[in-house]
Amino acid sequence: MNLLSESLRLQREDGGIHPPDLHRRDIVAFCNRLAFLTGTGKITAHTRSKAVRNVALVLTRIRTLGLTHPGPADGGPADRLPPAAGRRSRRAGGHRGR
């Protein structure tokens, strides 16, 4: 999450201080920044992979809790991150027998 926060501070006009305005373009910029940092040797490929997984996990949990803006079907902007409608959390869905 620190890497996402850093990316938002560097790339957004508001410096990333307004979380409800997180858009798809912010996530794309974050992924591109991670690729750049990996390419320049500032982070490892393992760190990049771990960062993407962790951010995806946090964003999925946020969507599952319904803490996102309405999507295009609800009259909201098309580039907002859509809620995870119909998804069940592992806690609610039980153990899947790994």
C-alpha cells in the first residue's frame, strides 16, 4: 500500500489525499510505475508481484464492503473501479478446501 500511496502522491493533482476519487487510470499508472521501478532495479520482480497482490486484496475488500462509488450501470463515471457485486468473501463463503 505504501507503493500505491507513493504513486498517487506523485501522479494525481490532489496528491492522492482523496481516496474516493480512485480511478482505473490511477491503478494503471501504479502498475506502470511498478514496471518502471522493477526495470530500473529499485524494486525486485518479487516485490512488484507482492505489491500488486496486496493492493488487489485491499481493493477487493473495499469493494466487497460497498465502499466504492456507483459504476456506469448506476449512472456513475465509466472509469471508476466497479464494486465487486455478487462476490463473497472467504470468511462469508467458508473454506474452499485448499
